[in-house]
Amino acid sequence: MSEERGWWKIFISSYVSKAGLALLIFMVIVSIYVLFTYPLDYGIRVWSNPRVWADNPKTVPPVWVDYFVGRDLVTHQIVSTKSPVKTVSIKGVAYRVYRVKYSLTEEGFPTYVLLKIYNLTMYSRHGAYFIINFTRPNGDEINLLSFYESPPPGAKLPYLAYADREKIVFLSKEKSIVFNLLNYVNSKYDLNYNTTDIEKLGYETILFGKPVVENGNIKWVPYNGEYKVTVYMHGDKKDSIKLIKVVFGGETYGLLGTDASGRDIAQGLLFGFPVALAIGFFTSVVTTAIGASLGIVSGYKGGRTDEIIQRISDIVYNFPYLPMIILLVFIVSRNPNFPRLLAILGAIIALGWPGLTILIRSMVLSLRQAQFVEAAKAIGARDFRIMFKHIFPNLAPFIFAQMIFFTPGAILAEAALSFLGLGDPNIPTWGQIIEESFYAGAVLNGWWWWVLPPGLLIMLAAITFVFIALGLEPVVNPRLQER
Amino acid sequence: MSKVIMKLEDIRTYYYLRKGLFKTLVVKAVDGVSLEFRAGETTAIVGESGCGKSTLGRTSLKLIEPTSGKIIFEGKDITHYKGDLKWFRKKAQIIFQDPFQALNPYHSIYRILSEPLEIFGERKREVIEEKIVNALEEVKMHPPEEFLTKYPHMLSGGQRQRICIARALLLGPIYLVADEPVSMIDASSRAEILTLFRNIQKSRDLAIMYITHDIATTKYFSDWIAIMYAGKIIEYGPTREVLRNPLHPYTKALIEAVPDPDPENRFKIRPVIPGEPPNPINPPPGCRFHVRCPKRFDPCDKKEPPLKEVKKDHYVACFLFT
Amino acid sequence: MSEKLLEVNNLYLYYRTYKGIVQAVDGVSFWVPKGKAMGLVGESGCGKSSAANAIIRLLPSNTHRYEGSIKLDGRELMKIPDEEFRRKIRWREIAMVFQGAMNSLNPVIKVGFQVAEPLIVHLGMNKKEALERAREMFIKVGLSPAFIDRYPHELSGGMRQRVVIAMAMVMNPKLLILDEPTSALDVSIQAQIMNLLKELKKEYNLSMIFITHDIALASDISDYLAVMYAGQIVELGPIDKVLVDPLHPYSQKLIASIPRLRVDREPEFLPGVPPGLINPPKGCRFANRCPYRMEMCEKEPPLFDVTPDHHVKCWLHGGEHS
């Protein structure tokens, strides 16, 4: 009644609790958004699915890094076309021209160029023959490479290729283009390069750059302008292509960059919000329920029951937390059918309950002497009733505060376990993401956008609950209240 | 003479404290008390702290198990009763000293009062409500409905104690132990609560054990008085008689030590009993009071004086009277 | 009327709580003559402990209003800054025995040192001298000087209370404030302590403010009686007047409710509860329980002088009425 309203007023009066509450509301809103917009099997369907991320640049920083670096960084662009710009057909044979345009405006080189061809339908046994050309802003058209595709012998026509797996040509990594580049460069710019020089500079530098003389040395600078990638296709008149995509790899991508698999880190981290909250709440609720119940029974019953429960909690309490959790998860994860995440949660709960048991027991010991307990006995109440209808409500605020306080510990424990590689690789939790970043050498390579954001988010989640717990302290311990 | 409801025969309640691995101390809280409680009568148990009166009250209700002796309730020996005592709890209740502690701060008044009914199987809400409202009216809390949703901390000390009384009365007891029921209530409200006790006793014909250290209140709320010292009863008789003609030196000194409101008091040095109340772990040999007694003589430190009837219905345990 | 040692006029002490502002001391005026004791009586929650704290200036951090005039021997204390008050007045001229002090002794420090400490801190005595003085004090309060080396848990309740009194008296204050000094003690020990206080009062010509809810106890030492209700003093005067023939309707009811051991008079009771100190009612605060209530009572009466030393805050005794 007014007791509860007073509770709220005390809680809300301090700055820490206001801050904690604001953070919690923020986290909850984000989690709700994620739950509505992400598919439930996001982990398996999207995050661990390389096909989703295939086009993305790998380990590039976020787009807003532009402001800090001082120059515009090359944005990631994907250009596609479905229909040819020109088709010439003579007597059942067609000659199609597909063209894609790309503007390089920034002072940098694209990180790679990918060509993808989707769904090629071939009507002739001869198949189709492709020539890929590259046009620079000054109009020079370089022939990069050519290849052809034909239906396997005995296959029924029309034959559909590039359907389950699209044709991917890494234009900027195909060794075969090096000679064409070499010829172009040496003749156009009067240079004396060999293939090693080209390799050293990188294909993208040559493709998208031009040499300038600086202090007697030749430096390749980005060549701004409009580029074209042209795909010449020879084939049967009826042949068709569903889609041609050219990916010009950018130097940046997304809100928080990408990881080594090209995954959008921002997207993965967002998914981590509800996961973190769920892990935090689930473990703390279960741990608190077990710990408090055992504490109440132990403290109230006394005697043998008390001894047994106390010994067990002493033992479990004195296990070294992290090594024990690691051991437990490791053992359970030998069974591949057991969901990893559940193993982690179970381990956190299994090691977390004794702390509360011991605390609650000592509180119950003093409450047990209270007169209203004696009064309840005098009117004939039995032990169970007294324990849960009389003693528990007196402890409820404390237990609730302990629950809140346990949450950041649980979140950190899960992060630690994932970081050590015991987590579920399919579900992108923040700990999981950090683990992969370390494993991929992110720290050594300076890929800060992969390491810092998940770390900061873990910290944020922990701080949220710590603030709330701090704000609850005066409610639970009336002596801390300001009179 | 009205019916004997509760009879205590040579009750001894000892506590055993373990001090260290091999030593056990015996606290002789109640050391041989025999009393009778009749319907419609109040017996006051008066003594200072540590004399065992609270333990006696709780022992009579089997909230503490006696070490030896007999508890006879309505003619039945229940000392070693081997079954569920729920039927006994219905008929024998207790009011505690601290009304705030005796009520669970997290339960509303309705919940507190409905609990005994629920424990004894009453399920129908209308019946429960009716009984609760009647109980509140009986303890003069008007209007009863207003109090159902309140919590203990919203009530004054006197009101809380009335709730405790209402709770005890709900089950229809015939024997009531009132353990210092007004000592934590303001002086001006005490008379009100004691009058309430008296009226309830009359209307329900209750046998009451009234435990107190405030001897002045016994005049208004007890028919019999027993003075307890170091676990034993040293004087017993009708209240008016004992208060007017105290026989035991301790009783005399106790009465002298209590001031009545009198502006002349400040000029007088009150005669006091020297020393401290005895330690129940190691009571002195012989008469427990002899160490502090101004009238002690030869047999007092060797043998314990028995409780003997010296005048009609007036009993004393003192060698001065044998 | 003898010379005034302490004169308090229009003293206010309000506290800020999250429920509102508690007007604990609301315009209180009284005096204490030299060598005399004033009993400050009232029910729990009437503000008497707060009045004591206000005089010795032990204010909590949430004090909202603290003003008025407190004159000690003619000197205005309110004008003295806090640090000077701490060094020169508190414990040296005015000392206090707090409620439950006997249970608040530091359990890990010997009692002798706890009594000696104020001497070391305030007077700069060295430890040996201070302990010697403490030994003297122990004798004065009836404790063996050997107890200097004991710890609080080794002493009984009565002995601890004597230690606390020694602690308060060690610097020979002029005024001693005692807040319920005997409430946790047995009756016989209570009598011993009251005798001690009477002796100390005589020997040191000590002025006292004796705060209690037990009027009979107050009469054991007080020369003057002040009755407090809802943060205000409603009657103030010599004890033989106020106790025998109280004028304020509340005092009348309060005194009539005391159970008397030696006189055959049924104690009366006063129904209702005193108002809370947050948002007290306008006008006379006792009006809603007063049998003589009139229309005038909607306005708050001032403290009228019935005689130069007997004051009543009631329209029945002042204004256009008397």
C-alpha cells in the first residue's frame, strides 16, 4: 500500500537509479525492436550463413570513420544489371553486351572487385563464352579475362547453370588478368613493370589508379571518374542471364564495420541485446529462486537439513568460479546435441546459488525468532506456511535486489565463456563476437570496431543492472535511507 | 468454584546451553511451579526479568516443551501428547508483548486475521469476513471495515495490540496467556486495553494468565497473583490480599519500589532491594532470595522453603512463616 | 520560584522526511530552575526526545527548521556557533543520558575508558588522570572502582546505566537531560537508579530535565512537570499543582489513567490517538478528543499564566473566557 509507493519514491530519488532505469528502458526498447524485426533463427539462418555476407568487404571500419580519417573513404557499392545494353543476333547466335557503371569519387582505391553472374540458361551444346572488359575514365578499355561455360555432356537442354551457386569472378584477384594489366600499364604509361611489381601494388591500385611522378618516384594515386565493367556474352539466341552483379569493395561498411567474414557487426550486436537481457534475467531469476528457497528452508528448519544444505553450499561456493564453469561447460559440450547456450546458463546457475543461500539463511535465523512467527505457530500454522507466507515476504525486497545484482555477473560470465570459445558459435552474443575478433587477430590488426563495441555493450549492460541495484540498496536497507 | 481449565503441576523448564565441547550449562528458567487457572478468573504472574514468567507462559501452551512436570488441560494430561496439537491451539492462545513484532509487517490486517481461520479450514469468504468484522467490533475497532486493508505500521501501538487480541479470540479460546500485553503501549492507553481484556474475559468466561512486571496493573486486572522469583513462586494469593498484606520480604520490597504519582516522592529515598536479580544458571543455594534478603537467618541458605498456606488462600515460601 | 538555569522560548525543530515535514518541536517554551528537576512527560511521538536533542543541539542531517531562544544562565546558546557549542557547552555544561544508552556503550572498549574519554577530548587530561577521575565518578554512582577495566557485556543492565550516568556527570555539567533512563530496567533496579539520581541532584545541585512517559516515575524526582502533546507543551508548573490538580483536559485525562497501587481508584482512559506531527491540525491540537471542546478551540490557544509559575495552553483558562 503506502509501503509500496514509498518503496518506489526512495528508489527513484537517487541519480544512479534514474540512470540505471533509463539504460534499462533503452535496452528493453532495442530488444523489442530486434525481436520484431529479426527472424527467430537469425543465428543459423543469417549470421552463420556465409552466403548472406559474401558481397561485403571484410574487416572494414564503419562508414563514419570518414570524419576521423580526414579523407573520404571509398564506399561499398554494388551495381547490377539484368538486361543487356545491346544485343546482336545472327542466325541463332547472339552477342550480348552487359554494362555496369561505377563512379570513383573518393581519394582511395576500392578494396576488391567481384563479378557475379546468376542463373545462366544455355540452349546450345556449345554453351556461352564470356569476355570481361574494364573501361577506365579516360575511355581505355582493358580486356581482363575471358571464360566459357557449357552444359555437361548428356545434360538436357536448356540447361540452367549458376543457379544453386552463382558464378563468382574475383576480378581483382584472378591471376590471369595480370598479363593484360601489365601490357596496358607498360604501354600506356611507359613503364617497365613486371608481374611482381603489379602484385606488389595490388590489382585494385592499377585498375583504379594512375601513376604520378613525385620526387622522382612513381606513385599510384586514385584515378577518379566513371568506370565501366562490360560483359560480352556469346551464346545461343535464346540464352539468358537473370542477373549480373558487380561488387566494388568499399573501405568502409555499415554502422560498425564488418568482421573477417564480412558480417555487419552492427546487425550482430543488435541481436545481442535481447540475448544479453534474456541470459541475465533467466540465470538470475533461477539462481535467486534456488538460492533463496534453500536458504529459507535451511535457516528455518535447522538441524540436519540445515547442516546438509550448508555443507553443500559451502563446497559449491568455494569452487573457483571461472575454472569450474569452464570445466562444466566443457564436459557438457562433449555431447554435441546439448544446446551450448543452455549448458552455459546451467553452469552459471549451478555455481551461483550458494551465495544467496548463505545470506538468506542468516537473515532467516534472526527472523525465525520474531514474534509474529511465534504468533503464527500459536495459531497452529505449519512450517511450510510460516516459511513461505510469513518469512519470505519479509525477505522479498532483499531477494529482489540480489536478483538484480546477480544479473551483470551472469552477463559477464556468459561473455567470458563465449570469449574462451565455449559459447555457441551460431548465436551472435557479444561475448561470441569478441571471441571471434580475438581469434582472427583483430587486436593485432587494429580492427578496433570489431573489439570495442561488443566490449562496451557488455559493460553497458552490466552497469545498467549495477546502477539499478545501487538504487535499490536504500529500499532494502532502511538505514541507508535519508530520513 | 468455576472449572479448572489449565493445571500446571511441578513444571520445570530447563534450557541446556553448550559451552565448548564438553561443558553444558543448565538454565533453570522455571524450577517447580504448580498453578491452577479457572474459567472466568485471571491469575497474574509478577516478577522481574529472568524470573521465568515468560517461559512459564509459553510452557503452559507447549510452545516450549517442559523438562518435567505435567500440563493438564480440561482434565486431559497433554504433557506428552503425541499427535497434532491443532485442537489445543484453538482453545489456548497467547497475546505477546510487542504488538508490532507479533504482526507480520507484510500482511494486511485482513490477511492477519483471516489466517487462523484459514489454518482451521474455513474457506468461505463471507464467513471469514463476518467473523473478522465481529472480532474487530469486539475489540472496539470502529468502523471495522476501514481497518481490513491497512498494514500494521499504519496503526498505533494500542490498535496493533487490539488486532493481536482479535486474532487470538477468533478461534474461540478458553485459555489465554497475556505476556506483558501493555508494557509496550503508552501509559495513557494501557488502562483501555486492560479494561478490554476484563470485558472479554467476562463475556467469554476465559481463564487468563496475565504476565507482567508492572505490579500496579494487577490490581485492576487480576483475581489471583503469583510472585515469581528465580523460577519459583514465592507468594500466591488473592490479588487484593497480597497487595495489601504482602508477606514475603521480596514482595514487600517489590511493592515499595513502585512509585505512585505523588509530589512528595522526590523528597524520599525509596528503600530498595540491594543487589541484582539472580542468574538462572547458578541460583544461590537454599532460598533463592536469601542473598538479598534483609530478614535472612539460619535455615535460609541451606534449605529451600516450601510454598505453604499461611492465611486462607494466601501462600508464602519463606521460613519466616513456618 | 528559584533562579532559572535554563530558559527556552519558542523553540522549533522540524525534520524533513520523504513523507513530509515533521513538526517535532513546535514553539515550545519552558524553564528549569537551578538545582531542580523538570519532568517532561507525554505519550510516545509527542516530541519530547526531539526537544531534548534540540537543547543539546544534536540535530540530524535532515533538519528543516531549528530556531528559538535557549538561554543557559542568561547566556543565549542559539547564537553560539556549532564548533564552539561542541567544545564549550555540550557535555561540559549540558549533558545527556540517551534513551537506551545502556545498550549503546561501545562493546569493545572498557567502560572506564568510555567514561574518561570526554575528559581527554575536551579538557586535554592525560589518560592516567582521566581514569583516576573516572574511578572517582564510579564510586559516586555506586559502582566499584574495580569495574573500570570491565567491558559492557560483563555488567548487568543496572550497572551499565550507572556507567552511562557517570559518563554524563564526569565533567560536572550544570544541566543533565535524561531520556527514559530506566525504561529497560527492572522495577527494583529502577528504584536504585532513581535513588542515585536523587542523591546526585542534591550533592551537585544539579538541574535536570527528566523525560518519560511514566508520570508516576517522573513524580519520583521532578519538582516541576511539563506535559507535552503533539509537539507542544500544554501544561507546565510545580508538580504539586499539576499532578494533584491538573488544569489542561489532556493532563487531567493523562494523570487519571495512571494505575495506582496504594489508592483504590480505577484508572480512566482516553479514547483516540494523538495527531501525527506531519501536518498537525489547525487550532488546539487536542480539540478532537477534548470533552470540553468549544468553538474557540478552532483557534490555537497561547500558553496562559494561571499563576506566575503555572501555565496552561487552553482557552478554558485564559482569553475572554476565564
